[in-house]
Amino acid sequence: MRDSDRLIVTVVRHSGAWPAVLAVALLGGAVAELLLPAAIGAAVDGLVAGGDPVRWILPCAALLAVLAGCDTLGVLAGGASGARAARWLRRRAVRAVLGAGPGAGFTAGDVATRTGINADETARAPESLVTAVALLVPAAGSLVALLLIDPWLALTLAAGLVVIAVVLRAFVRRTTAVAAGYQQAQSDIAARLLDALTGARTIAAAGTATPERDRVLAPLPRLRRHGMDLWRANARAGVQAALVLPLLEVCVLAVGGMRLAAGRLTAGELFAAAGYAVLGAGLGAALGRLNVLARARAAAGRMRELLSTAQIPHGTDALPAGPGRLAFHGVSAAGALHDVDLVVPGGSALAVVGRSGSGKSLLAALAGRLADPARGHVSLDGVPLPRLSRPALRAAVSYAFARPSLFGATLSEAIAFGVAPQPDGAVEEAARAAAADAFIRRLPHGYDTPPGRAPMSGGEAQRVGLARAFAQARAGARLLVLDDATSSLDTATEHQVGTALTEEFRGCTRLVVAHRAATAAAADRVLWLERGRIRGLGPHRDLWRDPAYRAVFQTATGREEDR
């Protein structure tokens, strides 16, 4: 069984009771359909014999009412099963992507397509699968009924059903392959469009809207080609079914007519046989359901890739009491860091400096296990980070980034994001430490302003990100990592934030990726990285004697920054 088919089976199991309800509704409708031709045939024979019309018409009306009720219940169950399956798939997909961390390996546009369109298409599998299987009931029942009426009629129908099955099998295989290419082209367009929307200001400033439009729509011919292939596969199977089905019905009627002429059938039996021929040939109606199922199989393959994303494994250990001692033991990672041995004493501040590409941000990511080293290990208070449970790790490490993403309905929620319930005033205190309180209060709705509607500069957004990190540090985090989180701040604001780091968070270990000499000078020690290796480690004033170290802080004009 293919992985995509296994996922479809799993989706059916997680659709609740609705697939079973759908199966019961379809089975009830199929039984009513099978009984209806016999009831009508008996009514014809009864009327020919001069019987009471009401006696024969009432059973037919009752069967029609059962058919209508089963159809209504089937529509409800099919929609409900799809909705429940889509919800389960999206939850699993989001959990898989977030559980994989920053290295998930999928673009944002690709993830959006898979969790949107592809999840919906996969979620239609339970309804399509149950409906397609249910269509076998009338076909099998028609064969049995015709066998009871006359074996020659059953043999004629069986031969036609074999031809229909061959047509449907070829259709499913072809459509599944083509649908996968169509869905991939959709995903490529979505990924390119999301990139363009993210960089809309750059595109407008560069005047490259037309070339960018062409880049976004470059997969369109491929999308059209796959779409045309899908249409051709549907058309080919539709034409074949359109030829086979009437021919099958004519053949059954022709054989039935000859048996009637030979005195082996009654008029009512011939009428019933005609109805059963139509029901048996109704297997061709599975074409539409199988089309949906083929697309669901292709989409399930793409969802399976997303759900199979390697997850970051976590242990079960809790952190023992400790000051936040951070240690790197022979760490090498991603070809950017080599044999790093480092101990950051608990409660101290370490500034990490170096030229672009020296491995500063990677070191910061390793410190809180946003990434894992290829060799060696990182420990916090003596416990290797992979042994810590996810809650213990995330409660112990607080991060702030150069370009923070702000989550939450309000700025207050954005600052408290990921932090245990805060006491009254804690959010405002964190904002004051990050020099964000004043500008937040100037907003029309203050702390209740939605982040997306707050007219913030890059530096102001950084301050909100810092406030979030400070809030977590106040809540008990023992390691505070600032990955270039003050790069957009002016000198006065950075000094204010630096004072808060030095005075208010002295009991928290601080690792600060720095680009300014003043930031490095405020730290207890400086780690100087060059080409992924430790070039120097010590107080800023000692390292400053080295011209190469001073060159790290050289300004664009060629002058060195003041210490």
C-alpha cells in the first residue's frame, strides 16, 4: 500500500462516525434502489392481471421516500466527514511544521498550499471512498437479481461490468499521476506569490513589478498543461463510459427480449431486468467519485510529506536548580562553527561579535536549541539540551531577534506571548525595561492595539520583541539570548536597554549578539568569532588592544567606533 493510501485510511478513521453514517445511508439507498425495480415489475404484472392499483403503488412510493431520506442523510454525512477530516489534517500539519522548528524545509507558500487546498482535497477521500464502494452494492445486487430472473441476463451484465472496471482503473491511475503535477504547480505559484507579497515594498522601489509578475506566473504553463491532461483524462473516460453504458443496457434488453419471445420471461420480469441493467451500469457513475478520489490520493501524498517532517526530539528531564551556566562542548554545526568549547558562567553577560558569516546567529540558535550541532553538545546547568523536555527548555530560555514576529490580538498579548499568566503590571514593566512603554501608550488604543495596525518603525518593533523576551526572563527564564535584537535601536535607546540588561537581569545569564562596541563593552566578557572559530575570549578592554578586533566594529566610513 502506498504511503498516500495509508494516510487516506488514517483520515477515514479520524473522520468520526460520519463515514459510517454515510455508509449506512448509501447502503439503505442501494437496497431501496434494488427493491424498486422488483416492486415496479410486480406492480406491472399485478396491473396486467387486473389487481388493485393501490396495493402495488404504495410499496413503490414508500421505497421512493426511503431513497429521498437516504440521499439527504448522505449529503449531510459526506460534508461533515470532510470537515472533520480537514480539521484533523490541518492540526497534524501545523503541529508537524512547528515541531520541526526553523529547519522544516518547506517554504511558507508551499505549507499554505498543502494545509489549505491539499488538506481539503485529501479530506474528501472518506466521502469519495465510501461512495465509490457503495456503488458496488447496486452492481452486485443487480447481478444477483438478474441471476434469479434469468442466468443469461446476469452473464450479459457481468461482461459489461468487466469492461467498465477496466476503464475506471485506467482512469484512476492516470488522474492520480496528473493531479500530483497540477498540485505541485499550484504550490509553486503560491510560494512565489507569497515571496512577492513579503517583498512588495522592495519590488515597488526597484520598479520591477512586471518581471516579478512574470516570475510568479512562470509555473502557469505547467499548471495549464497538467490541467489540460486532467481534462483529457476525464473526457476520455467519459466518452468510453458513454459508449459502454448504453451498449450494455441495450444488450441486456436484447437478450431479455429474446427470452420473452421464447416464453422464458414475463413482461414484468423484463421490466425489472431493464431496471437492474440500469442499476448495474450505474457503476459508471463512479467516474466522478473516482476523479475526486484520485485527486485526494495525489494530495495525500503531498500531505504525507509534510506530516513526515523530522521532528526535533525532546527528552523528559527537568532543569535542576542552578544559575543558568551555559556550556558548549566541542560544538561544530552546519559548516559554520568549528570545535567551539565555551563556558558562560551563570548570571554573567557574554557579547558575541564577529564579521558577517562568522557564526554568531548560529551560536545563539544553538544556545537555546533552535538548532542542533552536528558534533558535540550544549548544556544548561549541566544538563544537555536534548535531554530536557520541551516545556522545561522553553521556560528556561528567552529569545529576542532582529526582526521579531509579533503574535497575539493586541500588543499586550504579543509581549506576554509564550509566557505563563502574568501578574498585573508585568507586561508594562517588561515594556519599560525595553524602552517600549512610552511609544505604546501614545498609540490610539495603547496596549490594546493589534500589532498589525500599530504604525511601528523597525526599532519600535524590536523593542516590543525585547519586551517579550524580558517578560519571559522575569517569569523565570535563566538564559536570555538577544540575537542582534538591538540593531535598529538608536544609541540612547540602546543605552537604556543595556542598563536594564545590566541592572534588572543580573541574575539571568545573557548572551548578546553585538555589532556595536558599546554593547560589547557593557558585557562581562566578549566572544570574538572568526570564520566559525573562537578568535578571542575576554573583557572588551583587553581585546580592544588587537587592531583586528577593533576592525570588527569599523564603521562604513572607515573610522573605528569609540569604546
